[in-house]
Amino acid sequence: MRSPKNFFAPLAVGAPAPLREVPATASRVIHFLDPSNEKMTAKVPAMVGTVDVLLGNLEDGVKADRKIAAREGLVRLGQSVDFGPTQLWTRLNALDSPWFLDDVTTLVPAIGATLGVVMVPKVEGAEDIHYVDRLLAQLEARAGLTRPILVHAILETARGVANVEEICTASPRMQGLSLGPADLAASRRMKTTRVGGGHPGYVVRADPTPGDPDAPRASVQQDLWHYTVARMVDACAAAGIYPYYGPFGDIGDSVGCEDQFRAAFLLGCVGAWSLHPSQIAIAKRVFSPSAQDVAHARRVVAAMGDGTGAVMLDGRMEDDASLKQCRVLLDLAERLATLDPELAEAYSAEAGS
Ligand code: GLV
Ligand code: MG
């Protein structure tokens, strides 16, 4: 454990100073693309501004014989595209893979100034973050970077979940965590075969009717990911970093995707991955507070005056604590509105109605 006195000292001579706060940029939708796929990369310039984050994926989903093409494709993207308001992130290969070292030693000097965040998959504990932290500092110093590259860990091993708090606080580089439900299911030996989402077998059933054991009994599907998402949200909030739902693999099930994303949003997540263009609009809609919620929050703020005491609004009691929730929502809405003109308009139209 590093002493609080030198926690923010650069880990290599000449490396940029670590950030004290994670930049509060929009990251409602992290759109995944395979940089080895030329049809996909050709579309990137047109996607700038339509997603918050474009992520060049180097890990799972990219075939072993395309790993180097993906890395090189990402370098070409980083060097040739003007990303404007959209952030460029990558998902590196796993630390124990044959590709990780070349991924970082290639990307940092080539596109380190453009790369905002690197996702590190299958993080097991603080030791993984410490290794990446020092390596990035050395490479940043050598490349003469002036801004540190941030680290986002994927929570996708049972040990990672057990160590989630220490992962979040392992370095000032930590930007956030994503749930990795597919790898996590395998690591935990869950008996599912899906990438995120629910399962029809994971239900709670009503008791039998007394005297009529064969009568139909209602059952409701439960959320396989509730525990992990909630745990991840607490660990991230306590560390001042951001939690994200990860992938939802059933691309055709837009309703299920929206429900999973919304449950994560309501629990405290700030964004999710999109694996297909059809999921971009879902993530943007879900992870932006609705105009109605923003209007309600503004009414509570106005009604609460100096922010203390209690008032009745539409038959409901509002007090200092509900005001705090409204402020969380308004802070997010105001930040997103500065980046998204459509949202700014929706929020001001609702205020005027
Ligand atoms: C994502 O990487 C997952 O394993 O779900
Ligand atoms: Mg995974």
C-alpha cells in the first residue's frame, strides 16, 4: 500500500502527474469496434460525435491471427482520425496473453496522446493495476506525454469481484470498472451460456396455494447481475471512479438490453458498452436522465429553498436527502447537456412546459 503522501507522485521520472479527479466527460455509450475490420474502421470518421466513446477492441472477439492487424488498425485510426468530442479508448489483451506487452509498448508511443483510457480485462487484484500503472508511467515518460492515460478494469473474475475495492483504489489512474458478465459467469462456474442479460431459469416462484398444490403459481425472472452491479457501484462510488454495465450480447433483444441498462443506470452506473450500432441509441437514452425527471428535480430544488427541512410536492414528502438525489440527477443532466445539444433542448423545453 502506498503512503497517502506519495500516492499522487508520478511512478516514473518524467511521467505526467496523475490526475486528482476522473474527468467528468460523457461516457454513456462505449462503442466497441474491431480495428482489424476495414469495413468498420472506414465508418469511424462518420461516428465521431455520435457516440461518447469509440473503443478499439484488441481482446476477446478478435481472432488470434487478427490481433496484430487490430493493433495496427487502432494505431492508424488514432493517427488519422480527428476524434473531436468523442473519446478514443482501447481494450487491451489480458495481462497473461502473448499480446499485452506489445499492445501497450506500441500504442503508448504511437497514439498515447489521443488514447484517453485503456481497459484492462480480467483484472484479479490491485497487483494487476500496479503493474499496468508503472508500465504506463515508464512508457508515458519515454513518449513525452503530458497527460496520463487512465485505466478502466473489467470486473470479470470471481477473484476480481472479491478484490473489487482494492482494485478501485489501486491507482489514481483508475477511471472506472465495467461488469464483464460473460467471463465472470465462466469464472464463477455459473451455468449460463449468454453475454449479459437474464435467464429464464433464474426465478422466484410464489408459494403453492394451500389445499391446491397443482394450482398455477406466478414466477418472476430475477436479475443475475444485481449483486455484482450493486457491489461494483459501491466500490466505484467510494473510490470516486465510474461504474458501467458491460456488454449485452443478444443484439436482437432491444427491450431486454434497455431493461438491463436501465437497472444499471438506476443503481448508479454511468454507461454501458454497445456491441452493435442498434445499441447506441439505447445506451444514450437510458444513461441520460429523462426530461421529466430533470423537470421534477428542478421543482424539488426550487421548492426546497435553502435546502433544509421538508416540503410536500404532488403528495410526496421531499427533504434534504431527496434534494441530494435531485442534485445528483441535475449535475449529470447539466453536464450531459453541455455536450449533447439535443439533450440541452429537451431539458429546456421541459422546463418551459
Ligand atoms: C466482457 O468482456 C465479458 O466477458 O462479458
Ligand atoms: Mg470478457
